Amino acid sequence: MSTIDESHLHSDPGIEGHSPHGGNGSARAGGPMASGGASPMQREQARTIFQKGSPGRRAFVCPQPEVPEVDAETLLPAGFRRAEPPRLPEVSEPEIVRHYVGISKRNFDLDSGFYPLGSCTMKHNPRLHERVAALPGHARLHPLQDPDRAQGALELMWSLQGALAEISGLAHVSLQPSAGSHGELAGVLLTRAYHEDRGESRHKVLTPDTAHGTNPATVTMAGLEVVKVATNEDGGVDVDDLRAKADGDVACLMLTNPNTLGLFDPNIAEIAQIVHGVGATLYYDGANLNAVMGLSRPGDMGFDIVHFNLHKSFTQPHGGGGPGSGPIAVSDRIAPFLPLPLVVRGEDGRFDLEYGRGRAGSKSIGRLRGFQGNYGCFVRAYAYICSLGGDGLKDASETAVLNANYLLARLREPSVAEYLPLPYGELCMHEFVLSGGPMKKALQVKTLDLAKRLLDFGFHPPTVYFPLLVEEALMVEPTETETKETLDSFAEAIATILQEAAEDPEIARGAPYTTPVRRLDEVAAAKHPVIRQALG
Amino acid sequence: MSRYTATTPDDLAAMLAAIGVDSLQEIFDRQIPTEVRLGRELDLPDGLGEQDVYEHLRSLAARNTSTEEELSFLGAGMYDHYVPALIDMLMERSEFLTPYTPYQPEISQGGLQVMFEYQTAVCELTGLPVSNASSYEGPSAVAAAGYLAKLHNGRSRFVISAGLHPHSIETLRTNAHGYGMDVVEVPLTTGSAGGITDPDAWAQAIDADTSAAIFAQPNFYGAVEDAAALSAAAKAAGASLPAGGAASGQGAGAPVVVAQVDPIALGVLKAPGECGVDVAVGEGQPLGNRLDFGGPSFGLFAARQEYLRRMPGRIAGETLDVDGRRGFVLTLQTREQHIRREKATSNICTAQALNALAGVVYLTWLGRRGIVELGELLLARTHYARETLAGIDGVEKLHQQPVIREFAVRLDVDVAAVRRRCAGEGVNPGVDLHALTGRESDRGGLLVAITERRTRADIDRLARVLEHAIAAERQAAVLA
């Protein structure tokens, strides 16, 4: 999820005109502070692998060709040959290990601490999944292996499809999309194909003003036009506004439920009725599925198309920004348009890939990528579903909601709520959004400052400045895998930071102090982009 | 408590009290209308203990024949290159495996620096000045390059070479239909100079409506294309045309020239940037990523400077912190969906950071000399394999063009049947071309990939097994 808004890119008072603190003991509750200035990691200037090594060093030892020598011109004529080798690093294997292990330590990660990044579902990543995904039968299986010699993989995909169909309440699944936004693109293209097949050309897609940025971006990529629907005072879809905008030119409504405010829309049945009433489809952004597994199903809510984020609800590790995986599930009327290939099972129980090429009357939108999708992610998600079972998935969602409500309750204690009120709702689902507006006004401390100060306390901050309709938004998703003690310590850290800010707002405004680097000049980075290491 | 949760009955009681509800049920009752509640348990098997899940997933893996268990010459987009052990170790480190996109740069310098290094490596490899931090994978990167061209010049048509990977063509078509573009396919040459993009048809197809001209290097059939000539022809055809849309390019009406490149070949092949290519995309799997039955891997996406602000996906940039230390941030975010929403240059959010890490570590492990040595090794062994196979009765080269680590041959018997016979001997001789492309002209075609893991002895064994299989298949045909 986004943690900045555009205004921060253009002018960030937290950066510009700032006089460095130098870490003079102002990080009271933070991590280890080196006395008298920078920590060892802060003293170490970042050097890329391209700035290390020396000509002639190497890690790779090339095998002997073992074949008769043939002249270079025969193998590859000079006109096609590269004159100079690419200037890749020249380093030994130990240097590579030191370098990457060293810079890895400049990352915060989920295994090290609480990561309540709203909308991203940073739940524990079981190492079992890495072990099973690395089995050669999975990891070293070529994507074009004959189906007869990939029956285990196809059965796994088939079983995962079945589980996702049951969880979503939509019977037909394609695992192909590479990530959530790719699943969204598939969904909008499916909607288009569905309408075109009915001889209709519809141009508009409705999205709530609280929608993830991927929703409107996807609509444009699919050649359609975004129409925003307002949010009502309870944080749900403004049904009157929806009714006014729902007409015969609407292809689809894209909705997240619970929405990005962490609220389940109580009018969902009516919303579905309005959308279906004008012949449009209903698309479910599955980013928040972790709130409702085994409790409520998009298909039962009336959705026609849903995407899953296997890297969120089904705990595929986030990898610093991928890989993800974004399967989709659809209703009967959308099924004929699903991307190909599909995994099918014959009457003899044998699994196969259905390409549909040349099949008369195939209505598929076609391929969205190479091969069958991110199988390595399927293995992990399937292992997770096997571990938890139906009961466990429900328990995961219930506990995610319990944890979010507990943390919300802790943050609604007066000392915090005064500065960080809850603008919508009373209870929440798996996440909640607070407003830092009063904090900014009363303490001259922005949500960005609070987020940066949390870094000194060893926490990853929540998602900030999203959704856009909440002033100075702070979007908190604790997930089910955190203990009550962790939630308590986070709530206490927020309270401490606010108390500290009431005494001296400069502390938060100058934070962080203990991290490998301190606040970075994003404006300069964007103004004069340096996006590669200069080489001599 | 399920497997990974920790709420004891005492915790639950304290938490409910703090929330101010009597039961967990009440939290849901007050929020989710009854009519959309699932009034039953999910119909899924019960959860299993860790050892049982392991056994189940192991038994599924055992029903797959991996490249460890047969002598495999499969390629066609993904290749069985050796992945050095240090990559496994680095990818499993918590610090790389478990964080998300580096939204908080102060605590994400490791991941951001990896992106910056990755971008540097891709720029070096492609000879282009700008790279993003990763795309999903090869074919969707081709489609993304098409979208960039559409945003750049607003024209209505893609001209593509039939030498593109069929998955790239299909993916581009799927996407192009969405944003309203036509796709015109230029055939390959036939005859003695066959196997490469037909230069005359290519030049003729490019017109004032051509947004992008897209080819593969080497192409799907393994042939090395004259990339410089294809680029020049596209630019020349465009130069005589009036400028269209928002074009600001080299030659008034020139389309955006896109090449899908094989990164591992770029140790020996002229860089796309030196060949007049505007945007180079490619499948990153050969660079230190495992096969994983097709993914996750990553897509390369590099371009000329003028396309920087239209690039899809994350880009890491260098800057300073308040104390003057060098640091890295996600930059040029005003291109991206979370800022620009419907005006974004792409909808991509989560991409392939961990796979791109494997890519840059692999390139570092190969190093400046290693990538050339590996390229030369592949050239030599592939040449040997091609000549050896072409010497078998019933096998001929599909084309005579230079090849790097993959080549196509035509068998005079049924390929599927031959492949089955070879499988019985523990050899997977390559990809059945017709089965993959559906093209009539590919009937009898076999696409054979040679990586550094395939020794001369392996190639000789392939030749023996293939020869026997063809002979046996001929005999069977005679008997039938």
C-alpha cells in the first residue's frame, strides 16, 4: 500500500529546511543509540556491489566446452557480437555473501518485528512453505513438462482452485494472474468480454473514492473510464450516489468489502441489486479477504468476479515487493471468458492443461502472461490451506478481526483518541483507519512524523495517507498472527510518542534517529533521478 | 487457536472486555448482515500438522518429473541453468524474504539498494540508460512495453514479428484488445535464408499508425536476428511518416522499437541499446531463478532516457538523508497507481522484488568475465548439439541462422511419438513446436535448449536416444 501522497513528493516540510538532530539522545525509547552521534551502521557509507571488487576477481568457474573448437565467426558473426562485455562486478564469492548479507541488515522485516501495514496483510510466513516449495519436484519442474509427467503439479493447482472457489463462493478459478493488480486487469477484461459477447459496449467502471489506486489504474489500462462513487457518512458506498450513476453504460462496479476503511458495507445486498439491475458486473478486490474467510463469501454477496492476493490472505512471503500471485474466481456467466490455459480433470482422474486453441467458439480473453502462473506461490498457498483447513481459515479471519478491534480499543483510550480519532465506524473488521488531523493541528506533528518516530521504537509503521478521504490517515492492520503483548506494546508506543510530542514536537519531526539512514530527500531524488550506479 | 495464532482464553476475555463486547460473535453480528453470512463451515479438509503437510506436498512433488530426474532439453522461455547455492541462502534470509515494498526507506535500505544495483546491472546488460526494478515476467513485460508505446505516441497498431514467443504474442493481444490496439504479425523468412523476421514485410507493415514495432532477439526458434537492421528499418519507415500523437522521437514518425531479449545471451550478443532498440524487455528466469513450473520469475524492462517518466513499476533512486548520508528511495512515484490512479502509467503494484534480487546476485556471481565465458560456452555446445542432431537420419535444421543456446530442428516422423519414446529412456529431447504454437509450419518441429548443465556426454546421449526413437518410429509407421 501507498504510504505517501503526492504533496509529499513535491514539498515535504519534514525534509526541507530541517536542521539535523544528530541523534543527541532524543530517541529515548528507540533502539540502540550510539552515544555521541551515529551508530556503526549509520557511519558506514552505502557502497554498491559495483563499487567493490577488483578486475580479475570472480565467483563463477566456467565449465570446459568439451566440444570441438569452431571458429568464432561461424558460431556468431562479428556483426552480431558485443564489442565490450557488460560492466558487471568483479568480485569473489565471499565478497558477494558479505555484501548482500550486510545490506540485508539494513532492512526491517516481518520476522524481526510488528508490521501493521494496512491493506497488506503482513501475517507470519511459515518456513514450512519455503521447504516444500523448494522440493525439486516443484522447484525444478519445467513449465512445458508433459502433463503426464507433471500430474502432481496439476493436481495441486486443481486442489488450490477448488479451495479458492469454496472460500470465495464462486465456482470457476484461474490461477494465472501474477499479482493482485494483474488479477484486477483480468477481471476488467473479463467484464469487457462479457458485455461484448452480449453485443453491448459499455464504457464506465464505478469505483468508490476509497478504492485502492490499482482499481482506477486498471480501468484505464483496460480501455474503460473511471467514474467515482461517493462514500456515505458511515464509511460505506453512498447508495444514492451509486443509484444515480448506475446506468446502461456502466460495465462494472469495483468494490473492496470490507473496504479500505476496514468496514464491512452493510448495504452490500442492495448495492449488488443496483449494479446487477443495470446489467453491470460486480468486481471484488480481494485485498481484504483476510477479514472474512469462512465468515462471508464474495459470491454470496453477489460478486461476479473476485481476485485473491495469495501473498496477503494466504501468506506467500512479500519478498520486499513481490512475487505475488493474483488468482481470480468468477461466476457461471463469466466463466466462458476466463484466461487460458485452464487446469482440467478428465473422467479418468488425469489432469491436463486446456489451451482452447482452435476450439470453435472459445470466448476466452486469452493469455495474461507466460505459462501457468506463479506456481511457486501456489505451492505455498496450498500448503497454508492444508495446514489450516476450513476451521483454521475461519479462525485466522476471526482472530485477525479480534486483534484489529483490540488494538483499536487500545488506541481509543482518551490520551490517544484525542489526537488520533476514528473517523468512521465503531467496530472494525481486520483493519482500521485513524485520522492524524487533530494531532497535526494540536501538536504540529503529522502522520508522517508519527510513522517515522515509530521506526525508532522498532515497529514498521501502518500505511499512511491512505485512504485519501481521511485526513492524515493511518491505516492499521495487525493480522491474526500477532500476540496480545505485541498489540499492547504498539499501543503503548503510540501513546508514548504522542505524550513526547506534546512536550516537544521536534522529536517526532526529526525522527527517525536510530535507523541506518535518517529521513531521505525524496524531492531531490525525483527532481534529478539517479537510478543506476555510475561506472568509471 | 489455529496453527499460527496465539490467543489464549484469558487473552480473549481481556480483549473482548477492552473492546466492550460480550463475545467474538458479537463483533461480526454487529457488522455483517445475516443474509451474506456463511451459515456453515467451509467445505475444506481439516487442517494438518506440519509433518503431514510436508508429506502431502512431497508426495505431489514426487509425481512430477523435474529436470533433476531426466535429461531435459526443454526451454522455450524458461531454462535449466545452474542456480548457485548462495542465491538460495540470500533469498531465504528473513530480511529479504519477509518485508514488503520499501515504503519506509529508512528501514528498507537493503531492498532499495538491491533494486538500485539490479537496475544498474540491467542497464549494463542492455546498453540502455533506464531500468525499472522488475516487471512480472517476460510476456507481460512485452505487453507493458506496448502500453508504454501507446501512452507515448497514441497510435493504434502494433507491428510484431512472428519470431516473438507465442506466449508474448498472445499476452500482447489480450492486453491490446483492452486498450484498443490492433496487432499485425510479420512472418518469418523461409527457404535457405529462413527463420528470421522478413525484412521487407517488416518495413512494409510499419505505417503512420504503428505505435510500436516488436521483435525477439534471439527469436522463438533460436535464430539470432539482425536487431540493428530491424530497428533501422522501423525507424526509416517511420522517418518518412508525419509525426503522430505525442511522438517526440528520433525520426518524426518512428514507432517505439521494442525487443524481447534473452538476458543470458547478452554476454556475447550486441546490446539492444547499441542496435537502436528503444525498449528492451525479457524473461528474467535464466538469471538465477528456478523453474518453478513457470513462475515466479521476473521481467526485465529497460528503455531510453526519454521513456523514463512513462516506465511501469517501481524504480529506486539515489538521494541523501538529512545528515548527508547516501541512501535510496522509491522514486518517480508520480508515474504510479497509488499516486496517479487512473492516470498512472501502469497498474502494477507488487512485482517481483525477490526474484530480481536473485537476478542481480546471479549476474554478480557470473561477473564481467563470466557472462561472456558462459555465452561462449553456450555458443560452442549449442553449435555442437545442433550439428550432431542434424547429422541424424530424419533430422534437419529448421533454419540455418546463428543460434546461441537453443535451436529448432524438424523430424520426419511424429514429434509427440518420438518424445514419448525418448521419455522412456529418461531423455526429454525438447519442446514439441507445433503443440506449443499451433502453427502448421511448425509440424515436426523440435526446439532444443542447451544450458551449461548439459555436457557433451549429455548431448551425445540425446543424439543416440533421438536417433533410436526416430528409427523405431519409422519402423512402427511402416508396420502400421
